[in-house]
Amino acid sequence: MKKVLSLAVLFLLTGVAMAFAAEGTQAALGNGFLGMVVLGSCLGIGVAASGCGVGMGHCVRGACEGIARNPELSGKLTVTMILGLAFIEALTLYALVLSFYLVFAKLPGYMALIGA
């Protein structure tokens, strides 16, 4: 019950903050296209970072359990863990590069296309 209530409060506070922020940005945006691109980029980064964070947590947990079971393999497990963490972090960096591309490279062309 506490989890459901805390999630409801979180969504309520997030919605209120967006409603207050929308009033000031409506005049600055003119149309909602820029806002949608920026919001999509932010959500993409958030989803990528949270997914990669969960994956990193599982990776480190598995390496720690493996070292605890067999301390002689700590060197190999550490190297494998660091390599895995680098691959996981690369996914977040790909999402960051893609969002920068959408906002800074593609957006001016789209804005010129719609006449804004």
C-alpha cells in the first residue's frame, strides 16, 4: 500500500510541476513540436539510463557473488565485469548521442520545414 501511495504522490507532483512549467513555455515554443522533441529525448535518456543502471547493478552483484564463492578468480571476474560495464554504459551513451542528434541536428531542418 505504501508503494502505491508513494507512486501516486510522485505522479501527482510530477504532473503539477509540468502544469506549472507549461504556462511559461507555451509562449516561448509557439507550437508543441520543439517540446515534443525535447521531451522525447529526455524520456529516451531516462529510460536508457535506468535500464543500464539496473543492468550494471546485476553485473556487479554477480561479480561480487562470484568472488565471494571463489576468491581465486577475482582477477578474471573483475576484468570481465569491467568489460561488461563498459558495454552497458555504451548503450546509455548511444541514447545520449541520439538525443543530441535529434535536438541539435535534425530539429532545425524540421522547424524550417513546418515554417517555425
